[in-house]
Amino acid sequence: MSSTDQQVSYFIPDPSPWPIIGMVSLLTTLIGAALAMNGVVVGKFVVFGGLLLFAYLLYGWFRDVISENLSDKYNKQVDRSFRMGMFWFIASEVFFFLAFFGALFYIRNIALPWLGGEGYLSSTKELLYNQFDPAWPSHGPGELGGSFTPMGAWGIPAINTLLLLSSGATITWAHWGLKLNNQKTLVRGLIATITLGLLFVVFQAYEYIHAYEELNLTLRSGIYGSTFYMLTGFHGFHVSMGAIMLMSILGRSLKGHFSAHNHFAFEAVAWYWHFVDVVWLGLFIFVYWF
Amino acid sequence: MSYTTTMNDDAHHHNPTGWRRWLFSTNHKDIGTLYLLFALTMLFMGGASAMLIRAELFQPGIQLLDPDLYNNLVTNHALLMIFGAVMPAAAGLANWMIPLMIGAPDMALPRMNNLSFWILPAAGTMLILSFVVPFFPGGGSQINTGWTLYPPLSVQVGMSMDFLIFAIHLLGISSVLASINIIVTLLNMRAPGMTMMKMPMFCWTWLVTAFLLILVVPVLAGGVTMLLFDRHFGTSFFDAAGGGDPVLFQHLFWFFGHPEVYVLLLPSIGVLSHIIPTFSRKPLFGYKSMVGAMIAVATIGMVVWAHHQYTIGMSLGAVSYFMIGTIIISIPVGLMIFNFIATMWRGAMTFETPMLFAVAIIMMFTFGGLSGVMLAVVPADMQYHDSMFVVAHFHYVLMPGAVFGLFAGVFYWLPKWTGHMYDERLAKIFFWINVTGFNITFFPQHFLGLAGMPRRIIDYNVMFTEFNAISSIGAMIFGFSHLLLLYIIIKTIRGGEKATAQVWEGAKGLEWQVPSPPPFHTWETPPSIKQVQS
């Protein structure tokens, strides 16, 4: 693993304004969000400004990196740094989702049985909420949000599983094209992946509307609603981000930025896409199915 | 390879100057300095809040603060010290020393390195806002939850809690990015011939620390995100009426919080692993066992978090598991301590300030570790839980285990960074006042806790008066002694006896082969590693 190919010295970038712009944009966005959540009207606009600045930051930072890459400033060692960086970033994302999956497992296997009178606190149940049935799906002894219908697994979620799994296949197809210097396959594969990803998001949005309007399943439907929307919501957010990343990769592919041997950006996005895919499988099994 | 050949490469770089040098930096040494200065600032802010707390507790009754402000200060003291002082200081040491130690030209991802630093001042701003906002009209109530932010109280606090939650998000982003950078640097940037098992111990400790951070910080981020949604968007993760459970937050928090103590401890252990061999003039005893022990500590440390929650009503089986797991950790930690003692055994020891700190750490950290074993025992903990004994315990672990280790590291490497020797006489005076003040402050708190004084409460029974008075006097000595530290650091930066490249007679490693202070860029051509082995 140690560096054996250091013929060219490691690339150290010149001083860059982007980190500090990143700091300003994050600070603006979050101060705005804190204000907006507490009913200060200005907050929304501050958030919007911060996000605009953040988008500009992403554009500018990546533009710098891309132009450095195109002018051949990176050697193999730099490439390996990027790969490792992306890998461990995805690892941290996995643990972010683990917090929400952990919450789901904890609630279903420990907290609800407790509320149902298991263990030595059974008298609490008898005194406070004797009618409560701790079966999943639950919105708690307070029946928050009124009665609702839980989301079934074999309608839209099953279709979405098919969509995402096939998008995992199409992006591999695109990768094969790239490795064989076959531009046509690359572009077609990417377009197919993006289309499938966007379709997924559309179906997900439809599912949410359906849940809110017909099933009375909302974010306020007790712990079932909370875990359902947080897990699927954060996943949907990641799919949307992934789709945007894929679009920028498509744009770069059309410009001919990638070659069979130099396409880290493509692979990074592909890894990310597969990660999102795997998270969905977890969601399908534990949130929708069981 | 002699260093002079690489020095000449420096000519064709133009080194940035003025404010751009610091704001736009991509240089690991400058970013390291920024980290350290930030940490020093936060150390004084956190210290000031601690001194206010101790001043209030000097005698029973309510004199200086009101209860909400007191609780707010307790919360802020912890957050400022843990996230503002200790973690950034350790990251600063990592930034400065890791590339020098492994013969790399810089960190692997220099721009991201700067981002992970600059997010910290943003997080600091949010943290201070969370403290200040309640004083403005419409700012809501003060944060009275302590740094653990347990619901349901944290769901009820006003908007300052939102600032705090976002501050934690920012701190999390910062430390995850810094950790990714450190891992990549250590795995990918080592000079040819430096295998993993030849890496200096400080690098190993940071590698393990960085893995811990990447794995646990996102879980905290997830936990406070749920808190945010419970507060504003009607979810019921922590609300039993909706089928949620406040205890869930405690699990999420301590899944992060317990590994966090190793995040604070391990970099300092790394520093000690350099200081003790240097001033004992012997190689580190048991390098391999040290690496193994550290990995064991980190791994077991990930799965014992609920020993912070013995009193929540877990099943007997769960409680027993967490108790046994916790006590097992003392084995690898004890192994590290014995390695240090064995390194000193029959060494030609001298006691410069870093070594004084190192010896003090071994004694006091072991003491804190032993009271930790007491707390790990469930039936005993039912008595100690949430008492001043806990406060005494974790300050005995964190001050020597983390802060003194960082002080030792700063004294050890300050000549390397500035090119000047610090004032040894003043530094020794600082050491003695500091350590004495620390012990006067926290030792009596053991007795207070065992006698039943609860923590985090502004007032107390008159029977606790004497020990509290002693503790408060110690806290003032301890707190003000840091002004001397500040003076020594400033004096060293401004001038002093010239330091040689090796600085310390017994110092070994690549970082001692570059001049003091090192040129702006070092190791642009990787050195060869044959002669270096700890």
C-alpha cells in the first residue's frame, strides 16, 4: 500500500478560497434554518442565500478539481487518495443510516414491548394505558396522528426496488462501456440510470402524497410515521443527490472528460449509487416488508 | 537522505503571505497552527465557564448565577472543552506532525483539510449563539440539559437548542472530514519503506481515533437530527405517547459518547508514546502490544456505551453485559500504562516539562481509571450515579488523559514549530501550579460524591461546604495558571534560545530531521526510512 510510484511529486493545490466559502455558506444556511424553524420569517431567505452560496461552492470547487485533473496534475497516488477518501465518506454515510435503522430496531424490539408491559415495569402499563396493544405498526398509547394504514410493501415499493436494482445494473453497463472506450454505451447507460433514478423519486413522491391523502399516514403518525418518513426521506434525499451527481457525470462524459484509465469521478458516483441501492434494500425489507 | 537536498526544492514555490496565507491555506503546518490557536481560544472560554461554575459553588446558596444560567454554563463548558478545545487541539497536533512523521509533503487532501478547520469557527459561532440567544427578546429559554441533551427536556428548550443541534452537525462534519483526511494520509502517503508497523505511535493512535470518529459521529448526527424533528416537525422518536422512547436518545448519544472518550484519550496516548521514549532515552517498550491494545480498546469501546445508563431500567442481562465489557477495557488500557512504565525502567531519564507531564499523566490517569472501574460496577454505580464522584472521575480521566497529554505535546513540539526553546523554568512552574491546582479542585469531589452530593445542581446542602470551598479555591489556582501557559507560548513564539533540528537529545524520528522551524514545504521528495525505527 505504501507509495511505490512516486515518480511525479504529490500534487499540493495552491491556496484556495473554497473552504472558507464553504464555511460561510454552511453557517448562513444553518443560522437561517434555526431562525426559520422558530418562526422568524427572514430565516427562509437566509437559508436560500446560504444554499445558493453552497451550490456556487460545489460548482467552483469541482471546476478547479476537474481542470487540475484535465491538465494532468494528478498522479496515481493522488488518485488513490481520492478513492480512499470517497470510500471512507461512504462508510460514514452508512453509519448515519445505521442511527435510523438502529432507532427502528430499538423501538420495535425493546421500547414497544416495554410500553406493552414487558419487564418489571408492567404496573405502569396497567395504571396508565391498559388498552394499549404494542404491536407494530404502532403510533403509541397516545394514538398520535389518528388511525392510519401502514404502507404495504408490494405496490410502489416493490416497483421502486425493481427500478433501483436495474439502475445498479445500468450503471455497471455504462462502466463497461467506459472501460472499453465505448462512448455510446457509456452515455446510454448513464441516461438509463438517471431516468430510473428520477422515476424512483417520482414514485416516491407519489407514494408520500398517497400516504398523506388516503392513508392518513403522516410524519405525525407516532413512531411508525416518524421512522417511515425519516428513513425513506433521507434515502430519497440521497437518491436525488445521486441523480444530480450522475447528471454532472453525464455532462462530463459528453464532453469526453473520461478515459478508460482515468475516470475516478465516474467510479465515485457509481459507488455512491450502489450505496444508495443497498440502503434501499434495507429499507424495503425492514420498513416496508416486515 | 540528508535534508539539504530537499530544501533546495523550496526555491520554485512562492509561499503565500498575508491574510490569504491563513484563510485560503492548503499547508498542513499553517492549518495545524490554526487548529491549535482555535483550541487555545476555546480552552479559555471553556475554562472561564468552569471557573464561574466553581465560583458559584464556593458556598451553599445561590450567589452569582441563576439556576438556568448555571445549567447553561455547565452545558457550554462541556461542549467548548470537548468539541472546541480537546478535539481541535489533537487535530492540530495531527496536522502538524503526521506529515512530518511519515515523510509526506502534506496531508493527502489539503483543501479538504482547510475546510475541516474552517467549519470549526462556524460551529463555535453557533455554539456561542446558542448561549447568547436566550438573552435577547424572543430568544426562548436557556439550554439546561447539560451536554448530553437528553429528551424530553431538550425537546422543550427554546430556539437556542436548534443553534446547538446545528453546531453539533457542523462539528460532526468537521471531524468526519478531518478523520477521512488523516486515514487517507496515513494509508497512502507514507514514505517508501515505512510499513504500517514502522509508523510512529502517534500516527497509529490517530489512525484508530479517526476510524472511531468516522463510525460514531454520524450516529450522533442522526440522533440530534431526530431531536430536531421531534422539536419542530411532530415526529415522536423520543415521545412515549407516540410509541417512541426517550431512552432511545440516550443509546444514540452514548453510542457516540463512549467512543468519544477514546477519541479524546488516544491522541494523548500517542503523544506520550513519543515523549516517554525520548526522555528515557530508550525505544518504546512493546510497540506491537501497544498497537494491539489500542485496537482492542477502540473495538471494545464501541460496544459498551450503556454503562452510562445503568439506572434507566435495562434488563439484568443487558446491564451485566455492559458491566463486564466495560471492566474488560481496563486490561488493554492497563497494558498501555505498563508499557510506559517498562519504557522508563532503567532508562536514562531526565525530567523536562513534557516528561513531567507524562509521569503525572501516568499516575493521575491510572487513578481516574480505577475510579472508572468503581463506576463500572452496576450495584455500586446505583449509588455513585449522577453524583460529584462521576464529575471527579471523568475529570481525572480527561484532564490527564487528554488535556495534559496535549500540553505535554505542545511543550514537546513547540521548539520544532517555532524554532525557539520555551522557558524551561517557567514551564516547570506552570506544571507544578497546574497539576497541584487540578488535584485540589477534583480530589475533594470524590468525597462530595460519595457523601451524596448530586452534580449539575446550583445549590447544595451545608454539610458539603468545606470540600466545595477547597475545590473552588483549587479551581481558581488551576484556571488562572493557564495564563502562564499562554505567556510561555507567546514568549516562545516571539523568541528564545535557538532550537536545533533534533531539539531533544533522545528524540528519534523523521520529524526531528527537518530544521526547526521546518520550511514551508517539507519532504517534497520522500525520505528513505532505513534508519528510523521506534
